[in-house]
Amino acid sequence: MSALVDAAAPLPSPVPSPAPPRREPLDPAFLRLAPDGTRHVEFMVEDMHCAGCLARVERAAASVPGVSHARANLTTKRLSVAIDPAGAPEAVLDALEAAGRTARPFDPAALAAQNSGAEKELIRCMAVAGFASANVMLLSVSVWSGADGATRDLFHWLSAAIAVPAVIYAGRPFFRSAGRALRHFTTNMDVPIAIGVVVATLLSLYETVTSGPHAWFDGSVSLLFFLLVGRVLDERMRGVARSSAARLLSLAPDNAALLLADGRMQRLPTASLRVGDRVRILPGERVPVDGTVLAGSSDVDRSLLTGESLPEAVAAGGSVHAGSMNLTGLLEVRVDAPSGETLLAGVVRLMEAVERPNGRFVRLADRAARLYAPVVHAAALITLLGWLALGSGIHAAVTAAVAVLIITCPCALGLAVPAVQVTAAGRLLSRGIILKDGAGLEKLSEVDTVVFDKTGTLTRGRPRLAQAPDTADETVWQVAAGLAGASRHPLSLAIAEAARSRGIVPIPLDDRAELAGHGVSASLAGVPVRLGRPEWVSGEAAGRSAGTQVWLRIGEGPAHRFGFADELRPDAAETVRGLRALGLDAHLLSGDALPAVAAVAEEVRIGSATAECLPGAKVEALRDLTLAGRRVLMVGDGINDAPALAAAHVSMSPAGAADIAQAAADLVFTGERLGPVLEAIAAARATRRKILQNFVLAIGYNVVAVPIAVLGLATPLIAAVSMSASSILVVANSLALSWRALRPADGTGPTSRGDRP
């Protein structure tokens, strides 16, 4: 534009226009160079509140020249941008600010402080609006009951004294957001809210000053209160999701023991380690980085990343990953990746990349509310102009227009979804099923495929002795118990527990020692005894089998086999049959070895089973199902399942699952049974029917009420009562959701409180 003006020889100006300020280049610390040469930078966009905000932020960033990819995350308020080498990251900030957004380079510490402050402010505003609405409503009842004259004026002034300061204070989150949007000639959902509250309050204040018969302070503060309740709950839910990623990253230790060139050790923050550094990891410590073992051997618990229920033996040349637990031996590890590029950090990025916006019904309500703004404001303006054109006074025209605004307030539409979700959540909670995300039920009603993890989901997640040695010699058990007591390996613990249950007293042994990755050795009256891997105990390879086995050998005697299995949940097979009866397909994805996965799949009659799946592979498998048109319910419990739980259309997790898995899931169920999966699906389908009924009621109310208000047949008081009545009708229909409707149609699942999980 400036070039065109220059070419057209603009008129001279006594004061030249200042050049726009040049933004300082971003700190290189915020930029990450990808292998393909593109630069990746992350921004924090503080004022994203809904899926519409997210879409507008992505469009604004993608419009910048050189930006090849822009993806926003509503939970963490993070915008990830990929920029060509010739592009300017600073231009993205300019584009976001031009779109009315507050953005800056992403800083986790600043985000935590900002989120904490925002939630506290919303809670304070909600408390003020709730106090004001309760008191103003009490005063309004007196007016509705027939108070007149000076008494009515007194009640109106008292209501004004309470409501006006409350509106000014509690409406700040909406007023600020609406002001930013209007300054940039855009709109958002806070604009109609702000206009409706301000106009209703000003008209009520005018009625109070002029001793008018009606005032509607109660409508203004009540509307703010209910809107703030929803905003607080949404912020709290997203806060839980944000903290889940922080809890996952906290599994990697903050510091590590760096081996210096002179052989000394120095404790350093993990973030300061560089590729090629050597670190020492003691037994009982978590691995701080991804690396290669240079010296030592140990058993490493990798269940955090793979779901494999048993530790894995590692030695020189093997790989270890951040967050894994070193169980038995001392390791020296070479750092292969910085702390921000570990497999564990990749799991966090996977979770953020696959986060979904709210369900379709919620988005439908949001879209209806967005359509409501221009349509209703146009109707109010037309009503105002129409009444003026017909010769009515300004007071009558404004009153009719405000009645249109009030009577069409989308409270009933806003309650159509959450009222049913809250009712269903209470019913499910009484059955041991915790609904974390209201949209989860809606999405659950749409599923046609269920994907299970194995360890800890279909099974109990802990090894038990399934096959004891076929011998009557009690010495075998006594020696096994004595050797098992020297190890913290899960299989040793299972042998020790089985021995205790049989009343076996461990026999005293000499020179007990554990060899990492192999087993435990000792001597019994000078005779060597060993308990561990078959090839170490007797030199024979046991081969791969569906179960896990440990051998015991006393001297040169025969080897005795202890077989283990991961016990199925008591109703796992019944639940899979129930899913098929409902027309759902079942799949099994597990990080465990193929024999164990195949055995469980055969036992519960799941035809499609995939073994040795890492977190990324599980996400890819779910994406393939989604691309095939499937709506997938993922049921898992491990940290390695968290990205898949977030990537699925909807997800469930048992109460004994890892914290990060529970945070990623939409529903959590308690107890040892798997039947809650069926119960939740039945509840979701019943909830869907109620939500559709509520939409019909809310829309039908507006179809009838709007013409009445436009024609001036409804005063603002009648409009407020009608609006409240529509909301009450929607809530009453939601409360009619019965437990009988939530039970599976085929009668599976608990039928009385006695067999509740």
C-alpha cells in the first residue's frame, strides 16, 4: 500500500508518518532446526478458549509467507509453526496480533503462571456473580409478588447497588475478550455476551432511575454466573491435561551422574548433558537420557514405554531410554540424544499432536451459538428500527429489542449438552465409572471399534505362578524361596509370594548373589544352586512360549521349571462377547512379545492382535483405523498407551492405570472387572438420545418465542421468565435419564449395587 501511495505522489505532510516499529528477532533458543532445513518455533497464545479460536489462530499463522505448517493446541495454548529458511518467525507474531490475539514465544514457566492466574481470576469472578445473582433474585421475587411504588423502587435500587458492581467485576473476562476482538474488527462468542449483559444492565438502570415498573438485573448477573461456571470447569479440565504432560516428563530425573575424563563423577542437570557424554546409573535409579550402554549389565524396566510387563536384560551395546528404571546392576551409558529429543519427550509431543477438540454435539452447540449472535442481533436491530418506523417511542422500541435479546439468550441451548452429561456422569459414578470429559460420552456413542491394550487392561498386569515344579521334594521350594528372597525381580517376587501362600520356609543359603539379566546364585552346604533364565541355569534355551519361565537347579540335579502367566480380568472374555453382541469389532494392541499377546487374544476370542507395539506404532494403528472410517474406543492403562488414548476417538482407562494414562483418558473405571466398558457404551447411547431431545426443545422454544418478542407481546420480564422456563425444561428432561436406560441392551453388566465394581 505504501508503494502505491508513493507512486501516486502523495500530498506533502508537515510531519512524516513514522515507520512501523521493527520487531526484535526471536532468541535462537526458541528455534529448532529440523533435518529438512525448516525451522520450528512454538508460540503461546493466551486467549484461545474454543475450537473456533483455535481455527482462527491456525489460519492467521498459516497466512504468513514461508509458513509450511501451523498447528495449535487448545489445552497447552501452544502454537507450533514450521517456517521455511527464508521465512521470518517474527512475522507470525505480527500476524497473530493483527488477528487480535496475544502471543509470545512459548515458555512453560510463563504458561504455568499465566494459567494459574487466569483460573484464580475466573473463580473470583464466578464467586462474585453467584453471590450477586442469588441476592438480586431474592429481591426480584418481591417485585414479581406485587411490590409497587416506593417499595418497588427501593428493591430496584438495592438490586442495582448489588448488580452493577458485580457486572463490572465479574464480566471482565468477557469484556476484555470482546474489546480485543472489536478493536481488530473481528468477533467471537464473548462479543454477544458482552453486548447482552451491558445493554440489559443499562436498560435496567434506566428503568430504576425513572421509577419504571421493570428491571432485569437478575438476568444480567445470572447469565454471567452460569457462563463463568462453564469457563471455570473448562479451565480446570485443561489444567489437569496440561499437568499430565509435566508429570510424564518428571519421570526422567532432573540430574545425572556425569563421568569426567579423570574418572570422577559430577552431578549435573539432565538438560545440560550433551551427545557423547558418559553417565553412570545406579540400581534403583531411572535412566536420565536415551543412550547406549558402554559398560555393565542390568535388568531394565521399560514398561513405561513399551507396556512389556517383565524387565529386559541389557548389556554393553544395548540401548536404554529416558524414564526406564534400572533394577539390578550398575550401568555406564553414552548419551545419544539431548533431553528434549528423548523417546519420552516424543511421547509428550505425540499426546499434544493428537489432542482433539470437544465432541461433535459440543461443536454443534458452539456453531449454533455463533450463528445465534448475528441472527439475534440482527433481529433485535430490526425490531428496534421497526418499532421506531411504526411511530413508537424510543423507550418502547428499546424495550422490545432488549426483550428479543433476553428471550433468545442461548442458555437452554447451552444446557442441552452439559445437563445430560452431568446427569449421566452422576449415574455412572454410582457404578464406579468416572467421566472426565463430557464430550467423551457423545463420542463413545459413535464408536464401532474397540481397541484393547493387554497388560493391565485385559489382564491384571502382574505375573503370577501358573505352573509349579512337578516334584514332591519340599527342598526345591525351600531353595527357590531362599533364592527369590535375594531379588526384587517381578518373577522372584511372584515365587516368594507363592511360597508364602504354601507355608514354605526359605532355607538358609550362603553367598547369595544376583547377576543382572540372568538370575540369582548361591550355595547350599557347598552345593551351587541357581534360579533364573534357562540358558544360564542349565545352558539350554527354553525357546519362546506363551508364558514366561524361570528354572531352578540344585547342583548337577535336574532343572525344575516355574511357569508364569499374567492373569486375565475375570470378565474379559464375557466383555468381548458383549461388544460383539452390540455390533462392535475388537482389536488388541500390545507392547508385549508375540507369544503372550497371541495367547491372550485366543483366550478372549479377539481375532485381530498386534504385538511389540511402541507408543508411536499404536498411534499409527489407530490413525489407520480412523482413515478406514472407524470410530475407535481405546482402552489402556500404561504410560506407553497415553498417546494412543489421546489419539483415539474416545478412550477409557482402569483406575489402577498410570497417572498419565488416566489424564489422557475420557473415562476411568474402578474395580477388577472390564464390564464397565459395556456399561459406558450403553450410557453413551442413552445420553445421545437425551441430548437430541434437548436440542429439539431448545430450538423449538426459540422458534415460538422470537416472533412473540419481536411483535412486542413479551416484556423483558416475560422474556426472562420464558428464558428461565426453557432452561428448566431442558434440565428436567436431562434429569429424566434413568439408570435402566444406561444398562446394556443385552443385559450384561451389573444389575444391582451388590455386584457393583
